[in-house]
Amino acid sequence: MVIKCFSSLNDDAKHATSYLRAWKSKHVRCEVNKAAHRMANKSIFLLRRCSGYPVCVIFKGFHLSLDKMVGEPVNVNEFQELAREALPKMYYDFYAGGAEDQYTLKENVEAFHRIMIRPRILVDVSRIDMSTTVLGYKISAPILIAPTALHKLAHPEGEVATARAAAACKTIMVLSFTSSCTVEEVASSCKAVRFFQLYVYKQREIAAVLVQRAERNGYKALVLTVDTPRFGRREADIKNKMVAPRLKNLEGLLSIEADSDNGSSLAAYANKAMDASICWKDIEWLKSITNLPILIKGVLTGEDAIKAAEVGVAGIMVSNHGARQLDYTDATINVLEEVVHAVRGRVPVFFDGGVRRGTDIFKALALGAQAVLIGRPVIFGLAAKGEYGVRQVIQMLKDELELTMALSGCPSVKDITRRHVRTERERLHAML
């Protein structure tokens, strides 16, 4: 049995059934139970799946799961299957998919498998301290929530649920520029440190307005995403004719009609709005309109890392946009050390891409990252179990990292060093 929320939909059975049709199931026929009409004022819809399929119950304001279709997840990867079951195909594909052949999407995860851990023994690990700081703000573990778009496609509470989970786990959430909830809604949802992701559109005043709103609402840093002069070719979205939802942060600021006759309207919208002329000198423009520290997200080479440090950013995020932009770029874990060596400690380096295990976090830290960001696992947890699912995902990663540190002889994050891992290149070189 599955329960799904529709608090953002009109309270009538027509909308509930139309939403369910997005599952595009060829074998399951849905009908609205007559009782739904009688109980519409309570926003409860009982929908029966015929031919022996489970009942689907839809409540406004709740997100529960009954008669679990699979066992409780024991690791982050298992949330992906729960999300696949919970989401319409269009939305699942939007979150899970990558660019073109999705080679880099697979490599982001699989490249971690080729890095081995070198544990040290007879170290006192009776107490493990995973805490660290990011731009001076203390967090419980080196795990941040990456900016990911449109959380309300995964759960009716959207980014508000994610923000509450981040606060409960004592970590930092980076709110996406393309969030379903406004800067103000997320800021008022809970007390926590959070950053705001920024894209620069052709209409530069939009960025200026959003920066001002972020400052007024207590956001502590800006994360400028720089790998999107144009939208990557995401073929699942093209096939599904992915619809561009309204972006609440941009209401009253931007109006663009996006034609999806030939594919994803989301891609059409982005390509009309994005400023492909943005370049290094625009970092100075951004610094001129804000006092917030600026982190730059989307760095994949040592050359660009050096330039980023030279223009005075407060931090660098090694990221290939979750492999959603340019396919056949290196997995981010493969280029992390190049970036770390290039900046030589001048600015902190953060890591984004493919983290699914506590061992992945350990490896990234050993290669020089100050902390990692997680994106898809958060979305999958949100889709499966709402705020509680996000908290579960973060806690699982923290538990795994703590165990990895203990078994590797590292009582604190500072004790994780380059000597604790061996890369594939080093293993091959040792065989010569």
C-alpha cells in the first residue's frame, strides 16, 4: 500500500487521478472510489487499483507508508528504489537521469570503487569526532546538502522538509535557485545555517534581487553555479517532454514561454533564460552587490581552480553538476586531488558527485575535500519518506562514516590523511 500527499493540488478527485496517470502504467487501471467525493472536504481520496493491485490512499498533509512494498532501507542506495516506486516516471527520470549516454553519471559512483582504503591499527578510536567547520560554521559531520531543483515534485512540503531535516542533523543546506519553495519560506521553516545557490540569468537584475532576498533572510553564503551556460542534453527529459514548473522565487521577476513540442520545456526555458556570456570578470560584479562570501560550484580542472582562487572566492566546489551537463567529463573524485593541489590551501575545497557511502566521504576527505555535498540521495529520501527520509539518509551516511573512521584508525576528521587511501593510478604504478 502506498500513501502519497497532494497538499499542493486542488482538493478534488479529478486532480488526484490525473496525477496518478503520470505513472504511465500500462497494466494498472485507476478509479476513484465514490467515497472520495463524499470526503473531499477532508481532502482524503481512496483510489483502488484493480486486478488485485494494492490500494493507494492519498491524504492531504501527510506522507506515510503502509504495508511496505520492500523492507526498510539499510543503506542510501535502497532509497533510490523506494523513490522510483513513489514518483511518477517523468519526475523520477528528471531526478535520476544524466546527460546523453550517462557515462559520467555511472562513473561518478563507480570511480569511488577503484579507490582503496589503507587502515591504520592500534589507534584509540573509543571516541569518534566527525564535526568540522564550513566557512567558520560548525556542523556535526562533513556532509552538506547540495542544491537540487524542485523538491515539491518529490514531496508536497518540498524544500521546507529538506531544510528541517538538515537543521535536525546539524548540517548546512544549499537552497537551489530553482527551488519549489521561496527563499523566505525556507528561511522561516527552521533555525539553521543555510547557503543560497545562484545562477546568473540574462536579466542580471534578477540575480541582484535574489541576492538581496537571501541576505535579508539570513543566508550565510552564495554558491555560484558556473557550469551551465547552456542546459545539458538530458534525453530522458526530452522523451518525457518534461514540463517546466513555475519557479516561486522568480514570480514577478521573469516570464518566459517555453515551447516543449520538441522535447523538454525545462531545457527550453533554461536556454532562453541563462546568460551564456558569464565569465571570470563577472565574479567582481557579484562581489560588488553582496557582502556574502561566494563559493564557486562547477570546477573540474586545476587551471580553473587557480583562477577561482585568484578572483577571491571563499571556496571551490568540485562538481560536474551530477553528470547532468557535459557527458564524458571525468568523475569528480578523479579530479578532486588536482584541484586541491592547484589551490594549495588558499581556499577550502568541497566535493560533489556520486557519494553513496560513508566510505565515499572518507575517500573524498582523504583526497583533500573539507566536506562533501549530497544531492540525489536527499531527493530519494524525500520522495520515499519526506523529512524523515532525508534525516535517515544523512544519518546513514554519518553512521557509515563514523564506522569507517573507527576501522581506519581516525578518531577525528583531522586525522584522515592522504596516506589513508590508494588511488587506482597508484595501484597500477606499484605493479610496474
